[in-house]
Amino acid sequence: MAEKRHGETGTGTYYRTDRFYSEEGGWFAKLREGDELGPFDSKEEAKQALADFIELYKRDNLGQ
């Protein structure tokens, strides 16, 4: 079972789609809010950008 995200409650099943996709030669990362990051030269760069974004979000909004 997948780990619950902040704000998720209950014991339901949560389906998550891949956050990374390639379009017109660039890689993008989808955010939960519907926005996206990119384009990046590789999927690895998109993954790192998303990880960096999440870390900044946590620091700014959750006091971590």
C-alpha cells in the first residue's frame, strides 16, 4: 500500500498517475495543484526539480 500524503485520511485506495511526462523533446513534472515544472532535458532532471520543489514547499508551508 502506498504511503499516505499529508492531508489524506481514511483507509481508501489512492490511485496516483505518473507525475513525469515527455512532450516535444522536454520532460515535465506535474504538481498536485495542476501546475507543472519544466521543460527539462531528462526525466532525472524533472525528478530532481520536483524533489527540490517539494522540499521548498515543506520548508515554507509546514515549518520543516
